[in-house]
Amino acid sequence: MDKSWIKADRDSLCARSSVGSTCPPSKLIPISETFNVCEVAYSREDCDKESDNFKRFVADAGQPLFEGSECTKLESVLKLHNWKARFGVSDKAFTDLLQSIGSILPKDNLLPSNMYEAKKTLTDLGLEYIKFHACPNDYVLYRGPILESSSECPKCHLSRWKVGKDGQVRVNVPAKVMWYFPIIPRFKRMFKSSSTAELMSWHANNRSKDGKMRHPSDSPSWRNVDCRWPEFGSEARNIRLGLAADGPQEPGNDIDVYLQPLIDDLKKLWEEGEPNVRQRTAFNGEQEFGCTPEPLSREEVLGQQQQLRFSFGKGGSQKRWSLHGKNSQFFFELEYWKFHHVRHCLDVMHVEKNVCDNIIGTLLHMKFKSKDSLASRLDLVDMGIRPDLALEVGEKRTYLPPAPYTLSRKKNKQYWHHCTA
């Protein structure tokens, strides 16, 4: 593996990493003033007040639901909220449920009597959420001084409100909603607990520092941040985040639209506290003996990224290319993003599974699974390579010449029995 990119950064930055470490003055890069994450999350004037409120809340929430109950008030509210979320129960129905359960329980019970009180309980714990109305075609979120009061999408002109079966617009009933869980209140709660706060600074105070890669803090990427922003790196309580952006129903390329609130929070915390293009010469079917291309610098990647024009939302006809991860445009708004050694990580487990599925599907020529399709053969023709595998179009049918990996029916069955044995 070529590690010249690591050496280059070691030459330009200091290689030592520890809390309180500093770089030689000649190596420091001028930076704008930064603040600690914890100082942003807690302004000094309201820290004591919030702590007192939180202590009172914990004492109140820790009380039994009623005298003799083994379930606390907080535990009861969390279980009911979980049930509400799982089955999509409306606020009005949830209020009716709380009142019905409360009428059955002893009179001294502490169960909230309506949705507002139940939600306030979780808000005090730092588990609040914000609902943003979204364009049904994923073009915009209705937030900010301009869009917040809009009633239709400025790009696709689709109504912000749900349209009933009768074709009538149901004003004030959003067609699509995004639930955002703000990160700053959650960071506050992490530092409220002494045990959790200790874990948050484990990388600085308790880890083994023997030069071996045991933790992300032992990596060049971590040292890179320490040396470029020594004020940030010297504070053990500052947080470094990893983002998992996949999911069973994630919005694909349009995820950038839904990441905007998160990016705004990250910017607040920071400021206040190669696409595969079809090339005939590059893919000529011959073995490559040339030198490995030089990795692009972070500034070069950012320069290419800024030249791209993205089109978000469903129905856009423009092709949307990106560099080093297609959903990274908004992250470059963060001052430190372009300096990261690694801006995205691949899920090895899913990559292995997908590669295995594709290989087996192609060998067995499984419908909808094989990568040896009409489209792939046409791609070979378009690229001008492997003419022996080109489609042979006849009067009645189109013939795909067998490839080196094509199995006969007999071998196909043998391979299948071997896999299932």
C-alpha cells in the first residue's frame, strides 16, 4: 500500500499525538479562532441553571409511577412513546390513551395526562426532536426565513401540503416530514453524567499509548486534526464524530438535502466552540503494469468537487456525479472537512456480501442477479473492447457469446449443489 500521503502530512505536520501536544511554530497552519465543543454546548451563564433543572428532573422522573409500582415515571413514558412511534399513533389518540390508562391506575399516579406533558418529559431529558416539512420529491426542506413560510416547492412547484383522495389540498397537513434529533442537547446530557463524561475523554486519559493502532486516536487522521487545530486537540472533552449514512430506506443522493440541519449544528459547534468515466484507453482489457496514479491532494479534490453541479430531488434529468463519495457536497462547508485523510469509510461486511452475490449471480446466470447482461455487453461495444463478447443480433433473437466464466448447464448444476451442500 502506498503510504506517501501519510508521510507527506507527517512532514508538514507534527507526528506526535497526545492531549496538550503542540506543533513547532514554523509548521502551524494559520486558522480562525475555534472554541471547545463543550463550551459551545454550555454557555457559562446558563450552565448552573440547566444543571439544577436536570437534577430536579432526574429526581422527579426516578419516582415510581405510583406507590408500590416497580416501574418509574420515566420508564413508563419511554415505553409508551416507543409504542406510539412503532405503530404511527397520532398525538390525539396518544393523549386519549394516556387519559384512559391514568383513569385505571391509582389516583396518586404520575403518568402524564396528555401528549404535551409526555413530550416535555423527554425534552427535559435532552431527547427532543424537530420536525421539518420536506418536498415530496426531496428537493428542499421548508426551513429558513424564505422557505419556512412557503406553501409549495420552489423547484418542482408541488404543494407542501398533503392532497386528499378527492384532490383537495389539506392545508397544514404536511405531505412529507423529516424528524431531526439535534446533536447539541445530546452532547449536553453526555457531559451531565460523571461516568459518561469520563468515557468521552477516555482516548486522552486512559488509552494505551505504545505506538500501536488500537483506537482511532492512534491514527494519522486524528493527529492531523490535533496539529492543524491545536486549541481543539488540546481539549480532551472535544468530540470527534463518525456518521453512518446508510439505512434500509435512505434517500440515496438526495440525502444531502436532509443533512442540512446536521451540517448547521456541526458548523455552530465548530465556529462557536474520482468518478469512473468510460475511457477506451483506460479499459482496454489488457493487464496494467503502469505506476499507481498519485493520490489527489485534499485541495485538488475540493477543487474538482466545487466544479460539479448537483441536482437533488426526484424527477431531475441531470446526471449527478461526485468525487470520493457522492453525498459529500455539504460536508465541504465544514472548515476541517477538506483536511481529513479519510472522508468516508466503506462497510466491508456489505461490500463482501454484494461482491459475493454478484459473482454467484453471474456464474449461475441468475435473473436480476447476473452482471453479464445485455446492458453490460452493449457497454463493451460502446467502449470498443472485448469484441469477441459483442452481441450477435439475429432476425429472431439476440445471442450472447459465452464468456470465459460462462458455465454449461451441467457445471451450473454441479456448482449449485456444491454451494448448497
